[in-house]
Amino acid sequence: MPFNLDHLKSHHSELLDLLTETLPDMLWVKDLNGNYLYANQAICNELLMAKDTQEPIGKNDIYFAHRERLKHKENPKWHTFGELCFDSDKTVIENNKAMKFEEYGNVKGEMLYLEVYKAPFYDKSGKIIGTVGAGRDITQLKNIQLDLSKTLQELQAQRETLEHQANYDYLTQLPNRTQFMNRLSQVITKNLHNGTNSALLFIDLDHFKEINDSLGHYIGDRLLIEFAKRIHPVITKENLLARLGGDEFCLILSNIDDLKEIDSAIMRLMELIDEPFDIEGHWLYIGISVGVAMSPSDGSDPDELLKNADAAMYSAKNNGRNRYSFYNPNMTLQSKQRIGLESALRKALHQEEFEPYFQPQIDATTGEIIGMEVLMRWINENSVIAPDRFLQLAEDTGMIVAIDRLIMQKALKLYLKWQENGLYSGTVSFNLSSRQIEDNSFLEFVRKNINPVLEHYPNSIELEVTETQIMLNQNRSIKVLEALKSFGVTISIDDFGTGYSSLAYLKKLPISKLKIDRSFVEDLPHDVDDAVIATTIISLAKNLKLKVIAEGVETKAQVDFLVEHGCSTIQGHYFSKALNYQDMQNYLTLLPSKGLNL
Ligand code: C2E
Ligand code: CA
Ligand code: CA
């Protein structure tokens, strides 16, 4: 007979058997105590480990779970299903309705997830007499779900990291430029809306580039981290501190009612960095230059406000660093001029428009010229530009290294001519940027360009460095100065008295001369303080067996005072200002007959 639906319908139990034994789902019937009345092949095989479908009858899940555990004592987690199934049976009976469960536990030592439907069943009188159930293995699905949620979690974590990276500075962990600009934009909007004021402080570390260049990026980075930590206390709920990049930090002070609040915030900043930073054994003093722009009056969008705070900062730097300036509209003009000046300077360097000028150094007791200082000038379309107009920018951009070398080469050529013609046999001294001292190729430059001159004319070349330059990077400076000394170059300390070298330190330096700064000469002889300082420097030089020279000497009274107190080498307008090549040549030619005003 063909096996068809009609046939099956007439053989009800065959149909049931076919269904229960062919489907992979677990099917069962239990009494009210959880004892099996029926269990299909699937549940016997996969959950109960029963030898056939008869074995479970009259027994419950706990029995089988226990039996499995006994068989595998070495692994107490071998089978953990029984109790759970038992509990959900009870729940169904108590609730007296069909329910869905997700059950899981170890079967044969491995995690099994089941989706289970359980329902009560009733006798003819409607009394609940047991439960029926169907369970389906959803382990694979579950594992995929678990994997997926793990992946999602990982993705979320990655997203958070990326978000952090996009908004925070990796070095200091402060908000970065992106976050800062967003916040600044919100602050400005709020200020415009509420009629309140905020201040944007643009903070730049003084001389950071020199530190970074000379001590290396590692030390530079450590310094930035420590700096950020030091100034951290200025952060409040209202303020935002961010690092924009390099050594540029910005602080937003919200809701400023009184400009005094800004003053005191800046004073606080300066106090916080007052003590030196100990970075891996280097004691570094850090100054900051701060530019302040007000929102909304100095800019109604973040870019403009930031640009103006930057211009104010630059003006603070130009006024001598370690100070602050409020923005004023002239600064925009200045900063435009600065950009213009920078490209003009590059062009000038390319066309070698920098020329050495020479200022005589006179022995006031004999009237003889014994030295000359080379002072550079920028000759731009017949106008003669003094270094104060462009030196800072040349330093900031690093162009100073090339400019200084150009000046040295040009001046040495002229100096050699005078020597060869018998016009002059004294020394020639050059000013050095600290950039030069730190430049790795400087000693090589000296070897090539200065050593040959020294071979012919020993002790003829002097380099002037300031205390501040040396203090910036003591270890390296001392090494370079010692190397220079070993070549036969004489070192003199320029602007002496304005820096902060100690006596003990001075003794360690390979120097031969102190140059009394112009500021102490200016008010001689009547200013008592200056008189004391000048005479102290002179006797200090004597005691340390160093030569001494006074610069910026303009009057006969100053010459007399200095000579009387033991400083007879004099440089200044009293004798001559800095002269170009031709004028210096005339000066040298006429000198013997000129008869100096002694
Ligand atoms: P400095 O080394 O202290 O040079 C002395 C400055 O005082 C020079 O200004 C000089 O012209 C000026 N001066 C000399 N005698 C008198 C005087 O009696 N009265 C007055 N009021 N001033 C006098 P200058 O030439 O404008 O140079 C300014 C600074 O620029 C120099 O200060 C030096 O630090 C720097 N500089 C000059 N030439 C060079 C150079 O070739 N390379 C580098 N790196 N710096 C240079
Ligand atoms: Ca000098
Ligand atoms: Ca000087």
C-alpha cells in the first residue's frame, strides 16, 4: 500500500512515531513530579544519555544528571542540566500555562543551549497532571550570538579608543586641537547668547625648540608631559586646558567678569612653573609667553579668536618672553608683517643680503684698536636694517644658523685682507646664536672656515656667547665651548651681568673674557648701583684671571670711570659705531693719524 497522508491519518500512532523519532527536536512528557512518562530518541541521546526510550520512564532529570556526574568524577562540570530543567517544570505547573525557556548547561562536558517550550497538560476533568515539552539545540546559534556580541563589544571599545584619540592629545592626555576648537565654538556661541565674556589664553613655552633640538625629542616630550601635569591645577569645571600641538597650550577661562581674574590665572600659571623641571637629570627652567584674546570682543569665530590670541602671544614673546599680552587689533597687522618679513628674510638669505659691520674695540690707555666686533646688517634696497628688526624671527625660524655662517664667511674674508695688507692685526669677534652652538655641523664649519685663519693668525678669533645661551643647555654648551677653545678660539661672555651664572659655574667655563653689558654702562658714572655692578664685574674678572671689556660706552666720563676702575678695553659710540667694510677700511687707514679722543 502506498505510504500517503490518508494512510498515515488512519494510523495515528504511526504518524506520531514518525514525527517524534524523525525530528531532531527533543520531545517529552512528564508527570507532576518531573518523572518522564515519555521521552523521544533525541532527548535520550543528547540530554539524558539513556540507553533507550524506555529507560527514562519513571525517572527524572536529576537522576540522569547525577548518573552522568558519577561517571565523570574527574570533571564535576560534566553534566549540569538536570536541576535547571526540573525547576522550569515546576514554574510551568505553578503558572499553569505554556512557557518558553532558554536553558543551558554542560552536557558531556560541553556547553549546550536549548530553546525549550513547556506546557501543562490536563486530564478529562481539566486537572493538571503533568507537562509536555519540546527542546531544540540552539548552541550554534547561541555561539554565533555570543561571538557577535563579543565582536560588538570589541568594536565598541575600539570606537571609544578612536574617539579618545580623535579628541585627546596622546602625550599629555589633555583635550587636543579638535576638541578644543569644538569647545571654543560652544563658548563663543554661549558668550554671544548670554552677553558673557570668556578669555582665551594662548600659552607657549619659551625656548622649547632649543631644548627639543639640543636634548632630543624624548626629553622634549617628557618636559611637555611634566609641564601639562604642573599646570593641571588651573583646570576647573568652567575652564578648559588643551594642547594644540608642539609646545602650544590653550586655556579657556569661561565667564570672566573682571580682567583681574585673567591676571590672577596667569600669575597662578607662572607660579606653578616657577620651580625647575627635573627631566631625567636635566634641570630645566621654563618660562611661558601668554597671549590673551577675549570672546566675543576679539573674535566671533574660533579661528579668528585663536589667531588673535596667537598674535598676542607672539607680541609677548617679542617683548622679552616670560610675560603676557592682551590682544589688540594692531597685532593682526604685526602678524601679517611677520609673515611678510619671514618670506623677505628667506629671499634675503638666498640673495646673501646680510653684511658684516665692524665696531672697533679700543685700548683706552693707548688709543690702539685691539679688536673689532662683527655686527650684522641686512642691506635691503639701500636701507640698512639692524638685527633687532629680524633677529627674533631668524632665531624662531632657524634661519639664524645660515645667516650667522654667511656673516662669518664674509667678515673673515675682509678681515684676512686687512691682515694681509698690514692694516689691522687685532682680533675679530662674532656673535653666536644658541642655535649655532646646538647645531651638529657647527664644529665642522669652524674647522673648515675658522681653523685656517687661526693657523695664520693665532688668537685672532673670538666668539661672544651670552650666559642665557649657555644656561639653556649647559652640558652641550660646555662641550662645544671646550672644543672651540681647543681649536684656539677665544670665548667671551656677552651681556655679562644680565644672566644668572654663579661664580662656581663661571669657573668651570672655558672662557677668557667678560663683556660688561651696555645696561650697566649707560648710567655711569653717576648711578650708584651701576657703578657698583660695573666695578664688581671688573674685579670678578681680575680674580678669575679673565679679560674684561665694556660695551655701549658713549661718553668721556664713562671711559674715565671704567679706565680708573681697571677696565681699559672699551667699545661704543664714543669711539665709533659699527661701520661697513669701506668705512672700517678708512678708519683703519686713518687711525694712526686720527688721534683718538683719549
Ligand atoms: P650685542 O652683541 O650686545 O651688540 C651690541 C649692540 O649695541 C649692537 O647693536 C651695537 O651696534 C650696539 N652698540 C654698540 N655701541 C653702542 C653705544 O655706544 N650705544 C648704543 N646705544 N648702542 C651701541 P646691533 O648691531 O643692533 O646688534 C644687536 C644685537 O644683535 C647684538 O647685541 C647681538 O646680540 C645681535 N647680533 C648682531 N650681529 C649678530 C650676528 O652676526 N649674529 C648673531 N647671532 N647675532 C648678532
Ligand atoms: Ca656681542
Ligand atoms: Ca652685548
